[in-house]
Amino acid sequence: MTKRLQAIGNSAGIIIDRPILDLLGITQETDLDLKTDGKRLIITPLASERSGHGRLAKVQARALRRHAETFRKLAK
């Protein structure tokens, strides 16, 4: 896949297609690490725990497990 930089104000950006974002699990809220080896730009999504999304999912799952019976009773 070939891309060109696009002007964004005084900077430049690259549009990443939705299938690639989905494959990598990247959303607009995902923090990205940018680095270079001198010849290439390397963009890496940071671990979801760092951005808080993974931690929230773990807390939600734990709450659902701990209070499953209560939730079942409330649903009736």
C-alpha cells in the first residue's frame, strides 16, 4: 500500500484506512508511540492498559463476576 502525506495546518499527516486500524485495534483514543531507526517511521499502538481501556474492561468483568447474582435478581 502506498500513501502520501497530506497537509494538516502547518504539519502533515497520513490517513490510515479503517481495515488496518481495526486489525491493529487502534481507535482515535489510542495512544501511539512514534520512533525512527533513521530510515523508517515506526508507529506502534501503546498497550491498552496504558490508555485505560484495558484496565476498565478488567474492572467491568470483575464487577460482573462478583455481582452476577445481584444483576440477575435486578433483571427480573
